[in-house]
Amino acid sequence: MKKLAERFEIHAHALGKLCDDYGIPRPRSGYWTQTSVNKTKSISALSNSVSPDKRIDLSSLIASKREKRKMAATPLPHLVTKLHHHPLLRRIKGSFTQPQDKYNTISYQPFDDRSVMRLDVSKEQRNRAILILHTLTDAFEKRNWPLEVGKNFKRTGLENIIRTDGQRLGFRLRERLVQTTRALTKEEIATRARGGYVWNEKYNAPSGKLQLVIEAGTPKGTRSLFEDNEKLSLENQLGHFINALKTTASYQHELAQQRELQQRHLEQEQARKHEYEKQILEEQLKVKRLLLATEQWDRAQRCRHFLNKIRDSKVFEALNNSAKSDFIGWTNTVIRQIDPLTNGEIASLLTSIQGTESMIIEALARLTNDARS
């Protein structure tokens, strides 16, 4: 497995997990040790459910392993512009406020100030952090990536945002904080002994290590955090950071297209369901019209039968011919208005039949359920 993993340029553990996920038999742990002492364990054959021609994409695993390899230094070119060249850097040195207490060592900027780039660093790392931002803004301008300070959808506060490939990507430059326990005074030790609370016994102290964080979903195998380490300073990782921004923008662009396609499919499906429900409702109305027409026709038939009985009665015979004619004419008019075969109701219904058999069945089922409830 190790040799095969090296051939594919992925981790042996990842290859083993991949085999298990796809139902591909493989030697288990201890197999080769037992084989060396003639205690060979059999390996089951490939299942018929797994096609020998099936292709498995390993690109994400390869990218993940390459990402974990030692990064080479990729500093950006030396600056050719002055600090005040970019408008978001002109007032940055004067935008910081003093920490509120001695245990809050990070310099803060006004929370609503969009005129300067954002960074969260200590006073000791401030000049270095500004120089890194200056280097980045110079690289952004060369690539025609507009830069702004604003709110991104993931965070409530302001952050630095670039626009590339039609996407808005936020990023932050900050200093890593390390929780530190400070030395207590005699009074504080006495307070602790009495079970009291000591304020800021532990506080977050700056570590001197700067971090660049991409505030957006990155594809698998792409870093979202770049930090000072023993091998490489953050300045020597800026090239990797720029490449990660490009890769993330392309990835976010693909996600946006997928979301747009999914939204379009969703709208089409909703429109189809709406149209289907509309047709079902129309079928229900037609069924109700048919049932009502049946009742009206039955009523008209009973009226005709009753009229015949009236004409055979002695009361009707006692009328003169004019009265008989008037009564029969009036009665026939009433029956014609009641009878759906003569009042136009059936003619209208016959010309509006368009539903399929499945729609008619669904409409009848819903009407039955409504009647039961």
C-alpha cells in the first residue's frame, strides 16, 4: 500500500480509506508480517458490484499531500511605490488607539473606519504588518484586483476585501495570541487563598507571529492560513498567499455558478409544481361542476316528470287553454334554465377538458380527503 501510495503521490492511509469506501479489497494491518512467518491470510476478490473499469479521481488527495509538503520561499517583488501611494494606507499609522488596559496588548482601529486597511497586531509588530500590507496592495494593483474595506457576509466587523474573478474575498492580517499566566502580586495571592477572583490572571499575550487568513471557503488542498514559522517568515509566504487567493476566487466562482444553477433548477421545479397544483385545482373545479350538473339534471328530470303529472291532474284540466299554455311555457323555461344540457353548462364543460388521467385521479383523491375531513 505504501509503494502504491507513493506511485499515486498520496498518503497510504488515504489510499486505504479510499479502498474501503469503494469496496476494494486490500491487505489489512499485519498482513505482511504474518506472511513472513507463513501465516498468510486470504484476501477476498473484487466484488462484482465494483466495475474494473471504474475511474476514481485522486486529484484532491494529491493536492492535499502537496499542500502539506514543505513550502518553498515565494516572496513578492520589492516595492516600487511609497506607503502613501495607496489611499487605504495613507493614514494607517495614525489610525490605532491605545489598548484600554495593560493586559490588552493589541492595538485597535475604530470599528467603523473604512478609510484604512484593517489589521490586529501589537505595537511591536505594527510597522512590519504595515509593510506586509503595502507589499500586498502593490501586488493587488499589478493584478488589477480592486481593494476595499467593508463587511463580508461571514463577519459582522470590517475586513480587507479584494475583488477578483467576480468574487469578493475577505482577508485578515493578525498576530497570534497565546494565553499566558502572569505573576500575581501579594494582594492577589491572598485573594486567591480566600477563594476570591483575580482579574486577568490569564490573558492573551502577543506571540510575535503574524498570520494572514483568507476569510472564505477554500478548495480542498488550498491553505486558508499563512503564519510565521521556524522555516519561513510570513513575508516569504506572500506568493503562496496570492496563489491561494486566485485559487479560492476560482473555486468560489464555480460555487457561485453551481448555486445559480441550483437556484434556477429550484425555480423551475417550483414553477412546475405551481403549474401542476394550478391544474389540479382546475380539475377539482371541473369535477365539482360535473357533480353539480348531475344534481341539476336530476332536478330537471324530476321537474319534467312532475309537469307531466300536473298536466294529467283535474286542476290542470279545469284551466282554460290560455292559462294552460302560459303555465306550460313558464315551466319549460324554468326546466331549461335548470337542465345543464340546455343552459350551456355541459357545453362549457366539454370544451374545457384538458387534464390527464393522473391529474383527474389526484383531484378526486383530494376531494375525497377534503370531504372526510
